[in-house]
Amino acid sequence: MLISVIGAGYLGATHAACLAADGHQVVGIDIDTHRVERLSSGQAPFHEPGLDELIAGSVESGTLVFDTDVRRAAEAEVHFLCVGTPQRAGSHAADLSALDDAVGSLAALLRRPCLVVGKSTVPVGTARTLGARLRERAPAGREVEVAWNPEFLREGHAVQDSLHPDRLVFGVGSDEADQVLRDVYARAINEGTPVVRTDLETAELAKVSANIMLASRISLVNLLAEVCEAAQADVGDLTRILGLDDRIGARFLRPGVGFGGGCLAKDTRAFVARAEELGLGGPASVLREVDAINMRQRSRTVDRAVALLGGRAAGRRVAVLGAAFKAGSDDVRDSPALDVAATLHARGAEVHVYDAEAAMNVRRVHPQLHVEASVDDACRGAEVVLVLTEWEEFRGIDPVALAGVVASPRVVDGRLVLDPDKWRASGWDFQALGRGTA
Ligand code: UDX
């Protein structure tokens, strides 16, 4: 099929590459010239395992092209909307301006029957409004149909999640639209991926609902962590016990400095904003607590570090290990690790950060921080070390050797990746969120 993908960020670039790998002819559109140039040369604009190879292969064979000019998309049978819907400045609601712009410029080009499929995360009710606008403005009028097909990919697993999703959600208003999506995803469906056919509104809600469930789990486990600390219990053992309960399951039970990235927080906030519009602000307030607990993890981590420094951060040397919002990604958007690092810097500390993947992004976003090339470089002369992203590399740190590098052996494990007994036995003043201090 001839398919266009509007928006070539995490979602769009990955989706376009995976559609091309499935044998479709794909044109990816983005307004960012630099990004389009990079993609056209066969490179992903961000770190994502397997994506460079996928893009390069299809760009080379000509089945995947990128352009800044949306007119290139005019002939496609299916158009996927993959633009970002970030948090609106000064509000918790989603900013739909990129989506509005994309739909506005696409509408005038639609002269033949086609299906416009939203993948962006939007407040419930958006799809129906967009559909009406498109049909009103497109020369093809009622021959343009809108469907919603949310995407659940995780950064760091984007290619795998897109090629082999847990489920496909088709929010459609007709059998024809359902069939088009079945044709687009024929390979994954033949592989056994379950398809849930539903209405537009349920499909829109599916994505944000999955994210608020995940966010709530993490905040609940972080609440348990704080109680564990106060009661001298151990949240590591506690989550292991909970995870062995089949009904609860072990995933998304990792306590620590909390969730960040491009989705969980902004989707939680946007959901609350939309619930308020629907007159459900009261019941949705549970999610305000989810957000507040999450942000509190960051301030608690800063407080821990400052307490270990005797109550004063100014002029003290601090090592921060990890800057990405999670392991397996170079993304620092709303990263708890970087937020903690920047706050300590703002309090006068001299902050040295190490992250093997995210270094470039740290320099771009927080040029005031010292970015180092290794764990040892970041920790040299440090009076406290903070481990804030769950990179595998940090699990393997030898506490005895590192004690010889720092000025004072004090560590805060913000991701529960270090073995407290081993570190304490090596002479470290060891603290972890959710673990008693004994
Ligand atoms: C998330 C959703 O998982 C994905 O389905 C959606 O499409 C986009 O948002 P992503 O942002 O890539 O994906 O990251 P995810 O793996 O969900 O982690 C989010 C944050 O939660 C990270 O900061 C991570 O470190 C944190 N996290 C995750 C925890 O603190 N504890 C956990 O147990 C799991």
C-alpha cells in the first residue's frame, strides 16, 4: 500500500520504518528539515536499537522516503498522523496545535478516497472533531474517513514493540476502515497479534488509560517505598513479594526516583484536564496524587543528597550517574535524573554527570552541568554519588575501587540497582529510596 506518515519523531519515524519493512511504500513527512535530512540519509534522529538499520535498508531500496513537503503525501491511500501532543504551556492539557496544523495542511490535498489514521495520543473526543473538519475541508469530502489506532511503543524497544505489538487497537466507524487497517498490519495479524476493534473514543482512551495505569503503579510503589523508609522496612523485598502475586505481576513495580520521559507524566496530566472538562475532576484527583508522589521522589532524592552533605550543597562536588529518563534510551525529556542534577546545581553544588548514551543531550539541555566520560571521571573527588538511571553498567560498579576515587564514600541509590550490603561492607554510607538506613 502507499502510505504516508505525518510526523517523524519517536512514534512516526519508527512507524514509517516498520511499515516499509512490512513491504509498504511509505512517505514520511516532518517540518524539521534537519530531521528529514538525517532520515533521508538512512539514520534515525535518536538512539533506538535496530532503527538505523531498518531505516537505512528501506531508504536504500526506495520503499521509504522522507520530505518536508506534505504534498508528497497527497496520493497515499492511508495517512497516519504521528505528530507530538506535548503538555500545553501554562496548563496540564495536551497541546494539539501540531495535530491541527498537520490536519489543516493535509485536508486540502485529499482528492481521492482515503483513510486518515490517528496514532498521536489525544484527549478523548478529538478524533470525531478532526474527522468532521477533514470531511468539510477535503476536496474528497465524505470519501475521507478517520480511524484511531493508538501506539503503545516504549522507547528503547520501539522497533520490537512496533513490529510485534501486544495488541492492535482499531478505532473505526466502518467495516471498510477496519479492513484497510487489517491490510496495513497483515503481517503482525498473521503472526497472531490480537486485534481489538472498537469505536473512536475507546481507541483514543486506550493509550492514555494504559499510561495512567502504569504511572499509578509506579507512584503506588513509591508511596510504599516512603513508608518502608519510615518504618525501617525494605521495599526491594516488598516488591518481590508483591510481584509473585499473579494478580499483581512483577512488572512496573520498580521504586526509585520515579517516572519521566515524553509520555507518562504528560498523559496523566492531560487525562485529568480532560476529565475536568467532562465534569469528572473530583474522581480524577487520584491522578493528581500520582503526579505529586512522582515529583516528590525527585525532591526526596535531592534532600537525601543534601542531608548526606551535612545540610549544605553549595560548593560541594556531586557525582550523578545516569541522565536518561530510563535505561536503554538517550532521551532526557522530563528525566528525573537530570532534574535532580539540575536542582543540586541550582543549590550551588558542582555537579558532574555521566551517562554513556545521553551525554550529548545533557550538554544541549543543561550546559551548566559537567558531563564526564566515565563513572570514575564523574566520581573523582565527589562528596556524594547519586545513581539515578538504571543502566546495567552501574550494577557492576566495584564499590571498593570507587571508594578510592571519591572524596567521601557516600551514595544514594535512586533506582535500587546497587547491593546495599556489599556497598556498606566496602565502607560506604549507603542510602536508597525505600530502604531503611540501618
Ligand atoms: C511509556 C509506555 O510504557 C508506552 O507504552 C507508551 O507508548 C509511552 O510511554 P516510555 O516512556 O518509553 O513508555 O517508558 P517506560 O518504559 O514506560 O518508563 C517510563 C518511566 O517510568 C521511566 O522513567 C522509567 O524509569 C520509570 N519506571 C518504569 C519506574 O520508575 N519504575 C518501573 O517499574 C518502570
